[in-house]
Amino acid sequence: MIPFEKWHGLGNDFVILDGTVVPASPDSTAVQALCDRRFGVGSDGVLLVTPLEQDSIRMEMWNPDGSRSGMCGNGLRCATLFARQRDWIRSRGIVRLDERTVAVHTDGDQVTVEMGSASVGPWIDAPTPEGSATEVSIGNPHVVFFGPAPAQDQLIKLGHRYQTHEHFPEGVNVHFAEVLGPGEVRQTTFERGAGITLACGSGACAVVAAGVATGRLERQTAVHLPGGILQVEIKEAGPVLMTGPAEFVFVGTWPLA
């Protein structure tokens, strides 16, 4: 049996494993079992968090289908406070991911993550059956449709459709963004490897980056998600900043093979 902790960021929930305790990274079968909401713990992903030098950790993430995830804004906030509780990170620190390193800053239950740069395009305002689409990469792939979200069953169909779209050979996070004002947007998401989630932190950054690039949103924007609100700032020169909460839920043990 191994210990785990359950955390969430605006309802986007994770099973977190302590890399100093877990003997090896979980395989795809173990991840799927942990994430199963009926027969397992239930989560939108599994995080393996390991301390490096002081104020520096490594975070590895798996989606509920067992695939690896390269970037997760909500997961980063949860991993940061998980590490803060263990004094691996103090008020400021570094999180190393598979393909990039990000800086984090904690203030109570709020975490600001320097998400790195966002690359917008080249598929900008291309006509699709759902309307104009904007492609964004922020360590993982996103496509943003500006307008009200479709009904849930239609969102699921569209989400699955774009996972197999020839333009996105590795799948994509699909977002519908309804602009409420220059500094306010409502986001609904179908995540690659997870489906509909209550919040997507990297997606919020992608939505605001797309909104700024297409003249729809200001550089500082509040993103309304089903699970709560994230604050996103697109710097003119520098990283995208995402700020929001993370919360401990419970601790348990699991018979990880």
C-alpha cells in the first residue's frame, strides 16, 4: 500500500503521489484504476511530485486514460502547495516538467504560476462547423472557439471529434470561450485524455492568449470556469501568469503494484 493525497484546483482534482515514497512511476493501468470514479479514488489525473534541490521539485502527470500530460496549470498549483506543506518549496520555487521549467509563487492558498510563453496560431480564425477557431500552444495543444458553449452532449461529441482531427495528431484541449467584457470571459472545456472538467488552467491561459491576439480580451482577464475563477495575465514580454487556489481534500492509501 502506498500513501496518496487528493487535491483540487477549482474542482479539477488530482491524486498526488510523493516521489520520495513511491518506488516507481505508476503505469497506465494503475493510473486508470486510481482515476476511476466508481472503482478507484477518482480524479482528473495523477501527479508524481519529487523534491530536487531546495525550492525545486519535479512534477510528472498522467491523464485518466493513462497517457502522459506535459502541462497542467491546476495540477501545478496543487503540486506547489503539496510541496509547500513538506517545505520542499517555500514562498517561491521552481517546478520542472517534462519539457519546460516554470516558476511558482505562493500566497496562502493562492498560487501564481509563470506558465511560460503562449504560441498563438497558425490556425487562427479558420472556418469550422463550430465557428472561428484559434490554435494555441502553451506546453500542450489547445483550440479555442469564441462563443457560448454548446450543450454538454454536443461538447462531448465535438471534443472527441477534435481528438482525431488531422490538424492535431496528438489530440487537443478544446475550449469554448464566451467573452463577457474586455477583461472577463467564460470558459467551457473538453480536455485531451480527461473529457469535460470543471477547470483547465493551461486552457484559461490559452483562451486569454487567443483573446488578446484576436483583439477580444485585455491582457489581464478573469476567466470564469465551472469550478471558479482564475486570473490570467499575458505579459507583453515574458511569461503568461496564472493565479488561483488549490485545496487539500483527503489522504489515503492505495495498493499500487
